[in-house]
Amino acid sequence: MNIMHLLLPGEYILTAPTRWHYLYRNSKSDDFIERLGLELNRCNPQNLFDNRLFSYQTIISELGWIKGFTKHDFNCYQTAYLLPQDLESWEKDKVLDIFGAHSTHMKYWRWCPKCIIEDEEQFGVPYYHRDHQLPGVFHCQKHCEILNDKCDACGWYVRSLKEQCIPPFNNVCPNCGHSISNPEILTTETIKSIELASLKLANTDYTPKRLNALQYNIRKSAGILSIAENTVEERKRLRDWQYHFFSSFIESELRSWFRKLQPHNGLMVSPLMRHSRLTKSKPLSKPLHPLAYLLVEHFLKQSLGLEGHEELAA
Ligand SMILES: [Zn+2]
Ligand SMILES: [Zn+2]
């Protein structure tokens, strides 16, 4: 076993084959690595429910290179709010279509300028970290650095992992040679709070209790625990609840997280925030992007004054 085959600390599993390809591109070891790596050409950093994950994990597990992928994949993050039957179908069929899969704002591969220097010193090569690609995360937690994703001087960004198998050495733009600078980002207490919640979610094992507690507390917060579903009174109270939920965020925060906002009752909101999965106990619609649930959990924490979703349940 060569150290370069291992997943490096916090490395995103979907990008490991491109790093192996980079390191082995002129050797015989590249045969199967190249096949894996080349498949990644169109890989999006926030592709939730990417079924390539299973094949990589199977290959890596069979080779005995590593056990446990919690620090390396999006599995905990993407499955956190699934109904048990959705989770079952994902594990069985390796296909799951979710609402909002392409709605988050960040779409480029990202890296921390300090991590790439440290990684190069320690492992000889910079690599893409899982935590840096998570929706709602804008900083490296280790260095408190803003994550970089493109060159302001020429507009270069990582269009494909095949072209840019690893983040740019020394944070220098491979296209124009300028040093890549930090993007301007909005930082508020709410954005920081969602950032930490996203990172925590990515390391927390699935339990159906999480969604149950959340739905219970939405209904409690809306004052409809004892009101029958699909009644006029329930709909009215849910509309009022939604208004309070929507107006607890400022528009620029929502623009940091989501690509598109739409007007709704005088407010600009993301369609994810209006999805029926948030308020119906037996939704018929597609599963929803976890970021919307994190916003609800944040709102409930603020409005009910309780700490964390676990304690919110009755
Ligand atoms: Zn860092
Ligand atoms: Zn450039």
C-alpha cells in the first residue's frame, strides 16, 4: 500500500481519484485510477446523492485502504432529513432525486489557501477537503480563512477536476499567474451559525428522530399541534408561521445560500423554504435539500429559545 492511495485527512472521497491520477499519471498504477478519475470530469462539488460514491467506497473498502467515510463524504449531510423509506430507496437503488439539488449558491470547487500550503508541506500535494465543499460553509474552520474558488484577475475557476486534479499550488492562478485573493462574502451571526450546523450535520449519523423532532416542533411553533391537518385553520396558521420563518432572515443572507429567490407576500424567499416537506407530516413531494431544514432548525432555536433540535422534541 502506498500512502498516496490513502484518503488524506478530511479529503473529499469524490476527488481522491483525481489526486491519485495526478500523482500516478505517468505510471502503470494509473490504469484503474485513471478510469475513476476521468469519470469525474463533470463532477459538481455539491452533487448530493452522487451514486459514484458507492463504487469508490466499495473499491477502497475492498482494497482495505480505509474504513469509515464519515469525514470524507456527504452521506450524513445528505441523508439527515430523509424519511426512512427515502433512505431505503437510496441505499437500494443508488438513485434519489431531491428538491433543490442545484439551488445552493456555491457551485465551484473550493479550498483554503492555508490548508493547501500545509497539505503540500505534509503530504507533498494539496487536495480538496470535504468540509470546504459543504453547502452553507464559507470558511476553513482550522484556519478561520475564507475559502477561495476563483481568480478575480482573469475569472478562472475549476471547471473540471480532470483539468485541475488538485487545488492550485501556492494559491496561484494556473491561468494568469496572479495570486488568488479571498472573495468578498457576507458574514453575520446567522451565517456563522448555519455554517457550524452544516459541518456538524456532515458528521452526525442518520436517525429518523431528527426529522420527527423537527416536524413536531414546527407544528408546535405554529400552534397547530391539536389542529387537524389540511383544514382552513391549519393552513392559516402555517402561513403565519411561514411569514415569521421567512422574515427571520435578511435577503443578503438568503442570497449567500441560494441561487434564486422569489417574491412571496412582500418578502424574497428561496422556493426551498416553502417546500411542503417542512410542514406536512406525510409529504408526497420529493425529499428536500438539507440546507432548508438547517434554516428551520435555526429559526426554531431562536424563536423557541431552545438549544438544538434534539431538545426541541416533546
Ligand atoms: Zn485551512
Ligand atoms: Zn487568473
